[in-house]
Amino acid sequence: MNYSNFKIAFRSLRRNKISSFVNIVSLAMGMAAFLLLIEYISLEKSVNKFHADLSQMYRLINEAPDGKTWPEVEPGWAAIAKQRFPGIKDYCRFNEETGSSIVSVSNKDQSFSETKTGYADGNFFKFFTFRLKAGNIASLNNANIVFISETTSKKYFGNTNPIDQTLVMNNQFGKTTYTVGAVFADMKDNSDIQYNMLFSLETLKNPINLNGNDWAATDNLSSQYITTFFLLNKDVDLKNFEQKLTALRNELKKDKDGVSFRLQAFSDIHLGSSLNDTYPTVANLKYVYMLGGISFLILLIAWFNYINLSTANSFKRAGEVGVRKVIGASKKNLVFQFISESFLINMLGFVFALLLVSLLQPLFNKLIGKEISLQTITASTSWIYGLLLLFTGSLLSGAYTAFTLSGFKPVETLKGKMTKTSKGIFLRKSLVVSQFAISIMLIIATILIYNQLHFMQNKNLGINANQLLVIRGAQVGKDSTYKIRRSAFQNELANKTYVKDFCVSGSIPGGGYNFVTSGFSQPASAKGDELKAYSFAIIGNRFLKTYHVPLVAGRNFTAAECAVEWNDNSKVLMNETAIKQLGFAHAEDALHTKIQWDERKLDIVGIVKDYNHRSVQHAIDPMIFYPQDNSTYFTVRLTSDKMTDKIASLQKIYKINFPGNPFEYFFVDDSYNKLYESERQYGNIFSVASLWAIFIACLGLFGLATFTVESRTKEIGVRKVLGASVSSIVSLLSKDFLVLVFVALMIASPLAWFFMNKWLRDFAYRIDIGWWVFVVAGATALVIALATVSFQAIKAAIANPVKSLRTE
């Protein structure tokens, strides 16, 4: 390939303006979509990969007898295992947000509610590869030390040096003063560990700092609340080591719950080791594969356009090929010539793709809710495969065109005897069908994703979430006067005419449980039933009434029962699923039977009708409701008018009764909707990808329609002279393309049904795939294709036939 080849290639592009424009634009759009999606995939694949000792780092997780796994373990195991097993080089523990915290600067009145906070072992910043900006890395080994992020430092201290400054934190452990020991760089999107503040776990080793929360003792083997990582020697046999850890658990665990220890590689925590991985992950590998497939399919549509238009226009260049062969050009010369053209078109497409990416990057980042750029691609090996795919596809598409054009026989081309082969026509039709099949599949996927999302958002949850406002309980000022102030706040709520009802609770629907535990049985339970897990929700006596949760049998808690201390209580409520799991055939049977919870005897006083405490992505869990005046949340049911005024009024009485606490609130229905953020995000990506794919396919269709009209100019002129109407000519030119789109629909429909049916299986409650989805997708594609082809068809049909016959 020399300069003259590129010079000829450039002239060819100028001579065939429409096909060149369509080729370059479609390639640019295909490559831009590919690069944007590869950015996202690269980010997902690179998460956690920056840690220096990644290959030897493992998370300790629990596995129940039924195969369920979870990452929170008891904090005492780490030190015991390190002492017992030489294969452990080191360990690090941290908890993931033990409730919200109210933080303030010691000498200032302003306070903030912080959620990305936690407690960590002193070696956290040596164990994990997070960068410190200032301070002493070893100071986290001391009690009452906090490390803060750069952004948090500016938030609390501005541009002043935060080291050795003090912060006051109020949470369930009471009011504690911490000294800033270091500032770390903000944790980015490429990390699953996300903190703005890390407090020394050493602080909780002092029983005084627990504020009565004995479950948080750092050496306990009974409360699962902490994440534990091990740094193992390279020669450790993981399976054998897991068995040793489980044996240690069985030896020292007081309650025999049948749970085993497992080790999950840190590199697998974000996406999992495979699609069949049952261990807990942060993201979804299936969605990453789906996006990878979409990016490739969109790029494929663009390459199909190039092949289609290049081969369709080959007859225009048949004479050129014949002349060049007669004057001595070899097939090799011609192949290099046409590959030069292909390379030039693909390079121009790539340059414009980079421009498109830079223009669309802010919109794409907003769509996915992350900050990424082209630099993100280099953070993982995805860019190698991505660029290799771009190069290979460009080469193959160009090579096919080059060998097709260079294969013309000079005698036939110069005599004008070139004819359209059935092989070439079949290829072009196949490519059009493939393009629209891909586009229709994406349209069907988009419709089904949004329908499933709408179904989840509108499904009857079993509660009435309308007009329910949740106010976070106070953390600051929980002294001897707190109960009096809490009662005063509740009395004022009761006196407000716009408050229909209210309650206190430790957890709320849409916001998770207080904890999950096992150890429950009844006299008729089978062996092993005590190993089954139950989800706990701590509620007050007004909870069921406020949330409109009906009772199937029995009664609600009384106010007196909710005032009893935790260990003195003997009453619980259960939902229908929990009753079935305990082995009761009828709800009434459970009301007359004492159940066992480890060493405690409990009475079931009422059976709650099943409702979705979590999102409808999951089946309803067996739930146990425990009575206590836990004011982590206040839920208020409001009348529907003048919502802003009511919130302002609630804020005023909250501030009076709980000074120093920020007034934080949200609506329950919003809380549920946030649970579907992932589906909403991917639905947006699919819809944009569908539109993008359809547009690129239509560009190709427009180019082919232009070629068809040009090649049938004489035929159209003759038909008009003989009396053919405009509509009949438009129909003649359009029907072949519409048949191809219809064939694409027939191919796309079963494929889309197969893949989307597999996707829907992951939801406990799902929509049915109706026939209308395929009709809508097909009709959409047909209308778009008709509109694309009709432009050129109408233009040809209304042209002066005399002019077309004369120029022929």
C-alpha cells in the first residue's frame, strides 16, 4: 500500500459521495457505540484489580446448608484463625456501614449525616492499596483515630490542615471524639470498597465505647457484622484450607447452625468467577456480557453496511477494474488498492468515532451514573481485545470487498456484460436481514426490560406505600432525656391534623432487615429445621397499622410489649412464609405452640400477611417481627396536599426535640424505586443501543435504496411512460426491502424470546412475554425501513421519465 493507492482511494471517495458518506458515518457511529460500551465493560472488569497483593487476597464468607452465602462474619474468627493456621500471612477486618452516623467538628455547631463510614483494623491501608495523601499510616492502630478522604477533609476543614483535628461522631455507640490521623485519596468507581471515613476498630475493643452494644465486641463469635479478608501464602490449598476453617468454626461455635466457611477470591467479588458463581457479588457478570454482545452487534451492523454498499457499487467500478487489468495490473495490485480504500474509510470512521465519543461522553456518564473516559479502557485487558476486534473486523470487511472487486474478468467488464450474480444478491439480502434482526432483537429486549421494570414498580407489595414519609431517628443527644424527647415528638405527631398515622421501627420496607438469623424450631420440627434462616424486623406496636399490613390470625403487639427490654421479651409476630417454614399447616396452630430460639422460648401472638419487605426481584422471605421501641426510623403517613408545608412543619418539631441532628427524610415508594436502579440503568442503555442500531441499519438501507434506484432508472422511466402511477413505483421499489425486514422479524423473534426468557428467570415475580411485543417491535422496524426507502423511491417515482430515458 503506497501513496498512489491512497490518492486513488481518496478520489474514489469523492466520486461516490453518498456511499462514502453512509459508510464513514455508519462506521463512526458503530465504533463510537463500541468504544463507549467497552469503556463501561473495562471499568467493570478493572474493579478491585489495582491492589498489590490481589492474587493472594480472599474474603471469608458463610455458606448455609441450603447453599445461600453472605459476607458478614463474626469478628473473632480472624485472630483465632491467624494464630491457628500458618497459611494466613495477615488479615484485615472492616464493617460496612454500621448504621448512619452524625459527624461534626468539635468546635462547630454544624453537623452532617455520613453513610460511607466504617470501622477498620489498623493495617487497612497496608493491606489494601489505597493511597494516603497526608498523615501517619500506623496511627489507625490506635483507638479514637479516624482517616478521612480528600473530599471529606475539604467538607469539614476547608483548606486547613486536618491532621490532629478532632471530629465528633454520634451513632449507636454513643458520642465519641476522634482525632484525624490521615487523609486518603478519594476511592474511585474502580473499587468496591467505598469509604469517606474510616474509624479505628481498636476503639471498639474498649467495652465502654460499645455503649451497651455487646454484639459489636471485636472478639465475639456470635454476631455477624464484619467483613474479613485474609492474605494467604501462595502455596495454600484453598479447598483444604476451607475445610480447616469450617472445622474450627464447628469446634468453637456455641450454636451449631450448619454454616460452613468459604473463601472468595478478591478478584471475583465484583463480577464473580463465572455466570454460575453462587457467591455474593457487587455487580452482575451477565449484564457485562450482554453489553459486550450489544457493542459487537452494533459494530457488526456498521461493517455489514460497508460490505453491502461496497459490493452493491461494484458494478460502477467494473470498467475501472477491467481497464486496470488490461494495462497490466495484477490481482495483487488491485487487492492492495481496494484494501487501501477500506483502510482509509475505516480510519476516517475511527477518527470521527473518537470525536463522537468525546461529544457523547458526558451524556453517557450521566446515563450509567459513573465517571469514565477513553482512559478507562486501558485500566483492564478489555482494550486489547477491543482494538484487536476493531482491526480484525476492518481488515476482513475490507478484504472481502477487495477480493470481490479484483475478481472481475476484464473481457466481460469492458464488453459491458457484467451481470448481478445470485450469490452477490443473496449476500446483500442476508446482510440486510442480519442488520434488522439485530435491531429488532434490541427493540424487543428494550420493551421487555421496561415492562418488567414497570411491573416491579407497580406490583401490589402487600403494603400501602403512598404518602409514607420516613424520618431518620436521632443519633446526637441520646442521653437520659432522650426517651422523654422522643415521646414529646410522637405526641406532636399525633396532634397534627395532616398526620394520619405514624410508627417507630428498626427497619423499613424497601430498606432491608435488622439482621438474618437461624436457630428456630417447634416441637414437631424435623432435624435440621433449626438451620433455616429467618429475617428479623424490629417494630413498634403502630407499625402494622401505619403500613396497612393486615393480620391473618392472632393480634398485634401491645405498647407494653414493645417497651420490654430485648432479652426479657417472649413475644413475636411471624409472616405466613415463616409459619410454613416452621412446619405449621395452619396459622392458628402456630398461635398455640411455643417455639424455640436457641435457648429461649417464644410465643407467636400473631400471623402477618405476607408482603414484599424487599424488592419484588426476590421472593418473600420468612420474617420474624420483634417488639421494641426502636426509633431508628419514624414513619409518618401524611395527607396528600401541601406536602412541602408539611415537611417544613415536621422539620421544625424534629429540630426542637432533637437539636444537633440533621433532618433527613425520604418516601417509602422512592426507597422501593431505588432498588430497581440497576434495571432502569440497563433499560436506558438498551433503548439507546436499539435506536443507535436502527439508525445505522437505516443508513445502510438508505444507501442500498439509492443504489437500487440508480440501477433501475431506465426501468422506472419506461414504466412511467407506459402509465405506471407513483404509488405503484414506490411499492415496486419498497416491497423487496420490506420483505427482508419481515424475514428479519421472523428470525429475531424466537432468538429474543429465548434470551429474554432466560433473563426474566432471575426475578421472583416476572411478566409474561406477550405476542404483542413482537408485533410492536416488527411494526416499528417496518415503519422505519419504509420511511427510509420511501424517500428515494418517491424521488425516483416523481422524476421526469424523459430525462431518465435520455440520460440512459
